[in-house]
Amino acid sequence: MFGDLLALRQRPIPPLESTRWMKQGYRDWPIEKSGAPYAEPLVRAQDFGLRGRNYYAHARNPPYWAPAEGAIDALLIRHTVAALLKDVDSRLQQEGLRLFLYDAWRPRAVQAYFHDVWMPGELRRHRPELNEDEIKAEVSRYWAAPTDDPMKPAPHATGGAVDLSLVWEDGQPLYMGSLFDDATALAGTDRFERDADERSFSHDEARANRRLLYWLMIEAGFSNHPDEWWHYSYGDQMWAIHMGKPAALYGLAEPGPNLQP
């Protein structure tokens, strides 16, 4: 089982504290507007044979259980990102596995709803001990502020960020240890590396599957959001600062006329 991918399930995810620190202020990183990638178009992930369903456009999406206003069915990503993901997916298919995308390019209205309304409300309800500054800090750990400045876009507004997981060829998901969008410490990419005392079959399986996804994406050139096991990006400002690049490749993206929802 897992064939050549078994070694990735056994390779520990390195400590991610440095990337947690580095992502502070990432939206101040330069964007190279004169480069060819800046004008690269958005494409439909499905046109590259990639599987997925926009998590926010449907009601079967715990913990929300409702579509988000402004969400679109389409999964849109930059052309280079789609090509890189296709390569990862092809590698997985050799062992009967597939990528499954939950989200890609995200309309501003969706970003604003979860950043400004949904998550602050949930924190006030579930963690009344937090003051407003603490709520703001906790929200920003998982949800980027919606784009106001085109030179400081939210990652998903660039078309370079994707939320994704792993499934078997028949669609059965691999166990990752938490819901997608579980905006708590349980979502940390290295959570099961750090909690070595919490041993169980569930723990070990989640750790192995997070490792597999992590190394597949890292080896393909993506960077990971250390507090979200599902979030990877290529070409955006978070990617650039994690990779030590002088500037991001992608700025704010908008669907072309043929991709308008």
C-alpha cells in the first residue's frame, strides 16, 4: 500500500515555528508587477483533470452548514499552479490516490464574511474570555483580511493559494485529523509531530497523511501555511517570504470574461 509514496508518509514534517514567525507581515513583501507571471491568467482546475468542489458554495460544509454569500462553484487557479498540481496528482494516481481541492481563487465577499463576521462571532460565542484584541489576533492566524490594497492581496485573491486534501481514486478521503477549516490548534500542519505523547492509531494515521501531503506539495515547489494543513501556495507573498524570494510573482487576480461566475 502507498508504494513509492510510503517514504513520504514516514518522513517527519520539520518544526514550523520559523515559518510561523516569517509569515508575520508577509503582505508587505514586494510583488514583481513587470514579470510575465503577474499577468498569468486564471484557469479552471477541472480543465487540468483536478478533482474538487468549492467548499463555500454548498451547504454540506461543516462547520458552516450553509453556502457563503458570493461563493462560486468554480475552482480557479493560476495556469502555473494548475500545471504543478497536475504533476502532483499524476504522481498520486500511480498509487491509486488523488488530490481533492476545497478552494482556490476566492471572491472578496467570501473572505470578508469569514474574516469580519463568521469567525469573530464564533470566537465570542465559544471563547468569551478573549478580549477584542485577542479575537482579532486569533482571526488573523487563520483568515487573512480581505483585500483593500492591490499590492497587499489576501493569498486566495491571487489565484496562487489552494486548499486541498487527499482522496483515494474512488473518492474516499484520507484521514487528516481534523475537518477542513477547523480554525483551531488542531489544524496546525505539524500538530501531530509536536504532540508525541498523544499516541493512537488515529494520531498516527493523521500524522502520516499530513506528512504525505506536505512533502508532495513542498517537493513540487509550494509553501505551506503552518497553521493550516490544507493550505498551500505558489507565487504569492507568503510563498515568496517562505522561499526567500525577492518578490512575489502574483498579485491580485480577477477571472477573465470566459470564467466569470
